[in-house]
Amino acid sequence: MSKYVFVKIFSTLLVLLLLVGVAFPQENGKKKQKKDERVRTMTVPISIYSKQELKQNQAGEFLEAGDIIVKEDDDDQTILSIRSVSNNQMSLAVLIQDDLSANANLQLRSIADFIRGLPKGSRVMVAYLRSGTIQVRQKFTEDLEKAAKSLRILAGSGVAASSPYFGVEEALGRFDALPTGRRAVLLISDGLDTSAGIGIFSSTQSLELDRAILKAQKKSVAIYSFYNSATFTENGNSQLILNAQSGLKRLSDETGGRAFFQGTFSPISFNPFFSELNMALSRQFALTYLSTHMKKGYHKVQVISTNPEIRIEHPKGYYYR
């Protein structure tokens, strides 16, 4: 059986079990809703795995997902739908930092192959991050071949470094014209924010990172990140690199994505990363629920399964205003 057929079968079976599993939480939610008729819909990206799959970094046998429970600010919420890969196509922005080290140019073929291999109907945008802004090479398109061909050789260390999170925030605005559903960003960057100077804590204490996270959470975009060294991180300063990587990890963890590293070095090949990313995307769903919280501000989100062998990656919260 091909991997594509396996994933399609897995997704179909999982959705059926999920829809059965959410029936009971919805009844509880209806009782609560009567007390406060003011509700709004909220959609978040989630990825569902078995812990064994994550340990082995490969798709495993089908495992029942159990009941899915959504909590917002520790209150149970009513699930409206959980849409799968098969009936909800992906909108993906590929963002590449323009001052990455020269070895990143060797990865262009694997990036192009990844784009071409996305499911039919996926929308892809390709852009480069440079000097605090983005250079869009290809607007969102369903022509995957056209998107793959828009990739170009990187400008290299001659580009003025800034914060990759400026560009991420700008790119997130490009999702506004798209229908709601499964949304994701692939960010290829070193994660170092130099907008306020170069320091070992410049990324973990970055206001630009905070804004990018909040905007991604608000727009229900999961951000996946690949680490590759750039102008200031290719010198091998491990403390600087680790803190830059922490910025990428926080960005991905808090938006429902995942960060990929190969120690403190640039990967020889992105292919292992893409293998894991393809599994992550095949396990991604768009979860829509009724939020009972109308107050402006930050709201914490939890998505859990009653099956202890299941792990669910999801945004840690979002800002409502």
C-alpha cells in the first residue's frame, strides 16, 4: 500500500472516530451555552499522532484517537467540526531567510520537490525574508509547479540582517484573502532577531517574535520551522545559536507547528525534515469550536484526547480583540 493511500485511509478513519468522540462533549457544551448565548466560532489547526509515531518519526499503525476535548481558559467548549486533509486543502506559505549560509542553496531541489508533492488543490506562496520585509516570488497559487519554479538562489550574507519575525508577521497578512481552513507556514531561518542588536537573548526576548506568534494564533496558522545558519550564526557561537533556535521552537510550539533542528549545525540535507513534516501535515486537522469567552485579550487553549497514547499538537492560545 502506498504512503498516500495509507494516509488517506488513516485520515478518513480518524475523522470518523473523532466525530463519534466529540458527540458527548457537545451535549455538555449545549447546557452551558444556554446560560450565555453570546458565543463565537474559533478554528485552530491541530495535529494528531500516536506517541509511538513521534518516537520513531514515521507513520505507524492506526490508533483510535479517543474523545477529543477542547478547553479555553480551563472551560470546556463545544466542538463543531474536525475537518481532515481529504476535505480541507492546505494553504502554505514558504518563507526563506535570504541571508542563509551558502549550503542552503543545495537544499533548493528538496524544497521544490516538497512543494510539487503537496496534495492537489493546495495553495502555495513563496517569499524571501530580507531586511525586515518580504520579497514575494509567487503569490498563493494552486499551480504547484509554478510555485516550485519560483525558488531562486539565496542572496547570501550581503543582505542586511534584521528579524525574520518581521517577515513572518507580514506574510501572515497574506492569508486574509484565503478561505478559512488548514493554514501553515514553512519558515527556513536561523531564528536570530538582530533588530535590537546581537545578543544571546535577542530572539527569546523579541517583541517581533511575540507579535508574530499572536498574529499566527489569531489567524489559525501553524508555523513549522527549519533551522539553517545565516550571517551571524554560521560562526559557530553555540550559545547564540541555541537562543536563536529557542525563538524558532517557541514560534512553532505556540502556533501548533513544530521546529526542526540538527544540533547547532546546518543540516546536510532537508530530506529528513521533509519526511517528518509530510507526516505532520498528513496528521493535521482544522478544529472548529464555539468559544464562550467574549472578553478581549489572550485566551489559553488546550486540546486533549482521552487516549493516553495520543498526542495532539495545537496553538497554546490566541489573542481576541
